[in-house]
Amino acid sequence: MLRSLLILAILVPGFFAALRNRYVALLMYLWFALFRPQDWMWIDITSLRLSMVFGIVLLVPALAAGLFPNASHPLSIGMILFLCSSIVSQMGAVRPDIGWPWIDFLFRLFLACMMLVTLTSNAKRVIGVFAVIGGSLGFHAAKAGLAFVVGGGTRFADGLAGAFVDNNGYALGTVMIMPLLLATAQNFERLVPAEGAIRTWGRRGFYMAVPLCMFAVIGTYSRGGFLSLSAALLVFMALQRHRVTAFAGLAVVVAVVVTFVPLPKSYTDRLQTIQTYKEVGEDSALSRPHFWQVGINMGMSNPFGVGLRQYEAAYDQYDFLHGRFGSRRAVHSAHVQVFAEQGFFGALVWAGLFAWAALACLRVRSRSFDERLRPEDRKLLFTTANALLTSITGFLVGGSFLALALNDVTWLTFGMVAAVDRLSVRMLEAPAPAEELVPVRLPPVPLAFRAVESFSHVKAGRV
């Protein structure tokens, strides 16, 4: 009953606010898509088709007001090209009836991503989107992490509904949203400008969600999730100004965790199989290189791909081991998935999207050092660029072991990168007047999250 009341307390006022404000409509659409309240409540609301309702409330009034989905940013263009590649792949599709619903899904997802770029036009809106995307999945992951700690190593065999339905997907999705949670905490004053309990505890809540999410990743026992988390942590620390301090802080945190929250032996034994899978003859790991080779063969034999989400339908035809690992198997790699299902052009667009997103984040990060900007703007650009780069890294590594090329968070990340990129340009076009800046030392953030370095100035009005 309490769950239903909580969801209704968000849905009802959120719906009426969405009717009046397009940005609120975007947030409600993202929250409903990622939090998936219909799977969390005890009552059935699926017949209301609220996702479609929020989509209409977002798009139709926006178009009527002249707010169109952004199609000019290179990442928006990349999404359009990826959709075109998906349509072209239908020409030689193994099962066209499978492909068309997924093309429809991509079309709607890309519209939302490009509307995100259009509507996320200032710093407060950027952090609002980070908070909703990160918090929608982070709520479930942090709750699972708390259960892991309290339960002495609870194992999660299942994930969330939607793209992250199994334990491996759950781990990857959690790694991807952890940097968004941290960036939200670091810039929480953008959401709640006034000092008070809401700002204090809201910031603390987002900070605390990060280590709890780490425990949730451990609780999935996912080896791919562990590799994804490790790569994301290393990149995040390497992006800090004081890298030695950052890595020292990480070492202290790891030591404390190992000492006071000992990992289950079954988890460490499973991680050891990353290196010993050949000796123990584990089919789960042994099969993956075979699935990847089958996917490569598909792409080489079909330059335009076998059709969106149709690797499994084509698997038996290209399985050169003739059922050694079963039939209609998954590809277990987002990158090979794109090549197999969309051919050379789709793979080229896919690689180009990640390369451009990474370069855009580095460009935003570089702009954050411009002393003409207000210190709070410099902090915003620095922390959000680092967060998005970290999230992208987590997916690139973890996505190498899962067929999750069409998950929502990855594409929304491209939208967030485009939005932050455009915002950074606008900030440089209107830098702070020199008289507004005075020297001051900002208070440090907790050692475990020392992603924001000491900036030398703040607005005079806030000293």
C-alpha cells in the first residue's frame, strides 16, 4: 500500500505539472521509463499506458510551441544514421517481424534523447536530468546494495525489468548510473539553491547511493560487472586533478570495505574464473568467443546485417560448432551485436558515436578550466564531463560481454553529452564579469568522492 501511495504522490502532481512544462514532461517520461513503477507497485497500472501518455504530453505541446527535437548536434545526427542503418538492415533481415518493433522502439527512444538535448538548456536542467536518470535506477540499486550489506553478502540472481533484466545487465546498468549519482551530489545546489535540510540530506543521499551501488554490483556476482566497475573507477580517478590523492582515497575505501564488509568467498572464487575458465572448463566463459566469431561471420556474410535484434534467429544458420553451446544463443557483446545485426555501416556509426561522445566530454572538460567562467559553472562542466566519460567507459567494457546495444541509458548518455556540450558553449559566450570573482577556497568534498578539486574563485554574492 505504501508503495502505491508513494508512486501516486509522484505520478499525480507530476502529470499535471507535465501538462504545463515541457521540461517536467521530459523528467516524468524518463522517470517512468527507467524507474518502471508499474513493476514496483502492488496494483496493475499497465493498462493506462502511462509511458505513451507522458510521451504525448512531452512531444505534442513541444512541437506546437516550436520546440523541436535537436537534429543538428553530431550525436543527434549519429542517432539518425543509426536508425537509418537499422531500417536498411531490414532488407536482408532473417525475421523482419522481429526487427520492426525494435525500430519503432529506437525511433521513440531517439526522439526522447533529442528532446532532452533541446530542453536541457541550463545548468539546473542538466543536473535535474542527471538526478532523474541516475536516481531512477539508483534507487533500486542502492536498496539492493543495502540488502547486500545487511544480509551479509546477499546474491542477486535477477535484475530489473526492462533492458537490465538479468544479474549481468543489472550490474552494468548500475555501473553506468553511479557517475551520474555522484555528479548530482557534487552539484546539488543547482537543484536546491537554498541552504537547509532538503539540500543537505539530498546531497548526502546521492553520495551514499554510490557505495551502496558498488555493493549491488558485487551482489550480482557478475564478472563483466566487476570488470566494468574496475575500468570505470580507474578512469574516474585518472580524470581528477590530483590523481595521487584520488587513488590514495580509493585505496583507503577499498581497505575499509574489505576489512569491515568481507566479500563472500563464493564471489572471489567466481572472479578467479576470469583467468581460469579454460582450466575449469566453464561453458559460460568458453562459449563467448564462439558467439562473437559467429556474429563476425554474420556481419561479413551480410554487409548490411541480419536485422535488428535478429542475431538469435540467425544463430543456428551460422553456428559452425553445430549446437555445441545450444541453439538460438545470444551474442553476449553489444559491439559484435551491432556489427552482426547492422553490418559495416551500423558498426561504423556505433563506433563514431562513442568516439565523438568521448571527444565532446574531453572538450567540455577542457572548457571547464577557462577562468572567464563562474567557478560554479567550471565545477559543473568538470564534474559532468568526468561523470559522462566514466559512464561511457563502464559501458564500453561491460557491454563487451552483454548484448545491450539498445539499452536506454547508453543512448540517453549520448543525449546528455550533447546537452552538456551545447551548454558549455553558451557559458563561454557569456562568461562572468571579472568583478564577480574573488579568491576563496572551497570546502573539500568527502575523500572517497574527491572528484571536484579546489577551485580558486566563487561568485562574490555567495562568499
